Amino acid sequence: MMATSKIALVTGGSRGLGRDMALNLAKKGIDVVLTYHSNKEEADKVVSQIEEAGQKAAAFQLDTGNISSFDGFIKQVTEHLEEKTGSTNFDFLINNAGTALYAPFAETTEEQFDTALNIHYKGVFFLTQKSLPYLNDGGRIINISSGLARFSFPGSSAYGSMKGAVEVLTRYLAKELGPRRIAANVVAPGAIETDFGGGRTRDNKEINAQIASLTALGRVGLPTDIGGVVAFLCTEEAGWINGQRIEVSGGMNM
């Protein structure tokens, strides 16, 4: 990685929304370190695409729900950066990795809840905390939430409320990291056609049509609707946006 380029760390960057974020960051001239949970092959493809676009990239395995692995992960990443750039530091942290949990409130088990909590809230909290010593002053933190933190669909009580917690956390990050000129914002996608949650928004025609009918712009979102917004928040032009929730949903449930 060239020391002249800024560097973004994107969790869950091997597929779906994270992949589109990583590719859009590269288009802005930003180098990318991305994480993948299990699919190294897909992650390597994204790395190749970023390199073809003229930026540097690397992929590391990370389970964002396994908080005890974070120290080792941060060590791996910072050693890689030091070797490639002469510095352990990076500029942008994008907390994107996530899994779906669809279960009625009355039937959500403690095990399901704890697994989701570790990935969607505790993991975000502590990965961000452990990244702080290596995040350059003037950098950015972007946390990925969901439209489900604003409106309610039955079956997403645990997931939606954890995303709500991330939104509150982001405002605290913006406040407490202000002295270091680090801005923190939330991007909240609406329903998107990806393999998320088994691909149900993409593959279930009834769900797809229902969401399109609830959306002012009349269709379901695509991964390509989200990545450019995240990349924009890492530009100089977005430097005065701080502590904000930007919903990217085409106008769902207006």
C-alpha cells in the first residue's frame, strides 16, 4: 500500500453491501483492508478487483462476533500495514459485517439473541475501541445500521433494537472523538437484494413486491445503491457530516 493513499478497513467486505463499499472506496482512490468470515475465495476476488482499479488491498479472516479474537486480528492488520506503508495506522473504519436474525419476539431464544448481540453491537463496540489507537486523527467511523431501527417489521425485534443501539453509540463516538477530529456516522440501508438472510428480499417475489410497494421510488434496493454513499462519507467533501444517521432506502415507509 502506498503511504500517499488513505486506507479503509471494511468488515464483511467479501460480498453483498461490503463488497460494493470496498469497490467504491477504491474508485475514490482509497486503499482497502477487508475482512471475510469464511469465504476466502470471494474475498480474494474483491482484492483482485480493487488492485485492477489501481488501489492496494488485502483480506483477513475475522468473526466479528468473536470479541476475544480482536487483539490478534488488529495485530495482523497493523503489522501488514507497517510492512506495506511504514505505518500501523489507517483512516476509515467501516463496521459493516452482519448476519440476519428473523424470529418473532415471543420465540427468540437467548442463544439467538447473544449471537446477534455479539456481532451487531458488542463486536462493533469493541472492534472500534481496539482500532482507536491506529485510527488516524481526522479519520472517519461509519457504522452500518438498518431501516429496521426506524420502522418495525415483525420478526426483527432483536436485530432492529441492536441496530438502534449502534445508532446511539455512533452519536457518542462523534462526541467523544471530536477532539481527534474523527467523525462518526451511520448509514442505514433499507431492504436490499443480496444473499443476506438467505436472500429472501432478493428471491421471495412476495416480499420483494411488498417492499417495492412501501418504497417511494418503487423498487427494492440493490447493493450498488449503498457503497457509493459510504465512500462519499470518507471524502473531504463529507468532512462536516458528523453524528448523523443517513438512511438509504429509496424512501421506505414515508
